[in-house]
Amino acid sequence: MAFREDFLWGGATAANQCEGAYDVDGRGLANVDLAPVGEDRAAVVTGQRKMFDFEDGYFYPAKEAIDMYHHYKEDIALFAEMGFKTYRFSLAWSRIFPKGDEQEPNEKGLEFYDNLIDELLKYDIEPLVTITHFDIPMHLVKEYGGWRNRKVVEFYENLCRVIFNRYKGKVKYWITFNEINMLLHAPFMGAGICFEEGENREQVLYQAAHHELLASAAATKIAHEVDSENMVGCMMASGVHYPLTPKPEDVWGAYTSDRDNLFFIDVQSRGYYPNYALKFFERNGLDIKITEEDKELLRENTVDYITFSYYNTRVGVGDDSNEETVESNLFQTPDNPYLEKTEWGWPVDPLGFRTTINSIYDRYQKPLFVVENGLGAVDKPDDDGYVADDYRINYLADHIKQMKDAVELDGVEMLGYTTWGCIDLVSAGTGEMKKRYGFIYVDRDNYGNGSLERSKKKSFDWYKQVIASNGEDL
Ligand code: BGP
């Protein structure tokens, strides 16, 4: 058997993409509520277009999403039926601290997570909790400038103290920031940052990055103090870069692009800023405020395990290249003609998954946990409402095979695997509902029409069998 007996099979979601109920039970407004579906979304999530309140003429999908807030029992029952060993979800910060800077949390918001966690435990499903998945209370964005402000580290610590104490003995696996490296690509979504005219973007971004790294180390410290059983992980959007050609400049370009992605994990896993980053700051005249105490905090509080999302690989080129790029998952990358693409133009690369897993494991030698992988596709229910999603089954089977090789043939230590969007939800990149990842179909369209009824797709039974056979029966 390739996978360990207690391998954690399951699925993953994020609060703002599924919960809805954006203003229920005292929840405050969050950055992610304000990302509309459609063309302007990209400008908003990247911080180029300020949207600090709902505006007419836009549809904001996170407001209701798939209303998991009111459907969680039904949804968890379906996860249990598939045999989930774990379920990865995130806490909406603004449910717990509606403004972010209060002293006392919102009891009603916490109650929702109490119930959700108890419901999971009822079925022996291990909660895997992302503390922040692209969300920050809007009050912290408006009043403090989001993660550019060091004060936000304290507010995040307050949040951590509350949840680690409250869920002590119930939740063991934590993730501090979803895809922390996305801060560089989608600053508003990743860190509540909008740019002012003429600002030095890199200065702002790397200072905010330092604050998130500090907050992550502080969270790790608090988690271990509250309960030594706690396991705290970091999380990156992964995918190795292949050189466009064997030309040394392209190879170097691919190498450094990988390193740009790994920068955050380097700090979280090793506990210090790598020299290449310090040199980069120096060369570009960036003045990143890092105190001696900060260095100590980072050094003493490295993560216990490493998690990542994997959707595709990318292509790296030399600085001198004029190669055209295409957009894929908010990254700009030259096309890889050897790979098939999804309906949204994302390359499909199962072997690249094995390469990526190995490259991360080689570098850190810590247990890995794949917490996102999956295929975003348009599903067409037949007359009976059934979705025969063989394309999704094939995609996942091909990727799981490669993960299996990484474990069985390469000896990578792997804790678990959660597919992204185990139930259909709102897409982070586009805000669309029609970009579906789930084993469970949700009747809802891009603009909020539909009954919200849940139904099993073909992949539901397939994944059930994968879990029951511990990954043998693909
Ligand atoms: C990751 C995010 C998720 C998720 C996924 C799929 O970057 O962590 O939140 O949505 O990508 O992306 P998309 O929803 O754009 O298809």
C-alpha cells in the first residue's frame, strides 16, 4: 500500500467562496466580499481598482455563494458519505472579529464554527483549518491599510488566541495563510492592499509579506503554547517552472521564478530570510523593517508541515526574452505547447505534480500535505440533473497516480490530500459559479439564480471508492 493507513483524504473549501450569509449574525464586511464577478474582478483583486463598498451594476458572488452557512449539515453528511477523513475549510475572520480590531470576539460567529466542527467530529472527519483564506475585515483595510500595517499582526494574533483556545482538543491541523505567495500577484485579495499613485509596489508588498510571515510565526508560537499537539502548516500556490528552452538564460529564469515562489516557505520553514531575498531588497533599494525580535520569532517558530495547492506547472524565461505570456491562475507564463489546457486555459500536467512534490520535499524535508488540486470545468447536467464528469475523474486519477509515485517510488512523506472545491463553489479567480470543481453539484449560476439544491456527480462515487481503497482503486 502506497499511502499510510491514516492518510487524510478529503476536500477543501474557503469561507468566502462557499458560506455566503455575508451579513448574518454580526459578520463584518471583508475584502473578498467586494470582488465582483466579471471583467473588473482582476483589477479589484490585484489592488489596481479600489472597491471599498458595494457598487451598483455589479454582482458580488460571495454575498450568498452556495449558502453553506445554512447548508453545512447536509454538505458534511455528503462528505461523510464519500468517506472523507478530513475537511479543509477556512474561518471568516470578520465573522469572529467583525471589524478586526475589537478586544472581544463575536460569539455568534464563533458558534457557527463550533457547530461546523462538532458536525465534522460526529463523523470522525478531521478538521483542517485555514485561519485566513484570502480574507481580512474591511475595517482593517480602510483604517489600517491591510497587511501593509504592522498593527494587523496583533489583530491576527488575537484571532489566533481565541480560536486555538476555543478549539483545543478538537482541531489539530492548522494552516496560517492560504497561498501566501499570492500576496505578490493579487495584493487586495491576499493582503487587503490597494496601491496609491506613484507608490513603490515592491516596497509595500515585501513589507506586507514580512508582516504576514511574522503573523504566521506568532500563530505557530501561540498554537504550540496552547496545545503541544497542534500542527501548524504554511501554504503556497505551487507549480515548478520549466525552462522555455535549454538556453542557460531560460534555465536561470525558471530557477529564479521557482525561488520567488518558494521565498515565503523558505522563511516559514527554515526560520530566516534567505540571502537571495536580502540581496534582492538591497539591490532594489527596498527598506524592509525587520527587527532583531522579529528574526528571533521567525527562527524559533518554524512550521510543522508544508501544504500547497497544485494546479499546473509554469514556464520560465530569461530576462532578455520577448516571449509572449498567457494568464494562468493570476500568474503570467509563456505557453507550454506540450500540455493540454482546461477550458480556462490552465495547463494540465500530472507528471509536473510529481516533480513539484519532490522539489518541495527535497528543499525542506518536512511532511507535505496537498491541500488543493482539481479541475475547474463547465458541468452540463443531463435531463435528470446528473453530471457524468469523466473529465474530472480522469484529471484527479492522473494526479493521484503521480502523488502515489512520489510517495511509493520517491519516498516523500505525505500526510494527506484534499481536492479543491469538493462541493461546487464560487471561483476565486473569476468569481464565476460555472467554473466547477465539485463532486457535488450545486444548482446556482453566475448571477445567483438557482435552487441551491445539491446533487451527486459521477465523480462522487468514484472518489468514495478512491478513499475506501486508500488510493489503490483509481
Ligand atoms: C487557489 C485558491 C482557491 C481556489 C483555487 C482555484 O488559488 O486558493 O481559493 O479558488 O485556486 O482557482 P479558481 O477558483 O480561480 O479556479
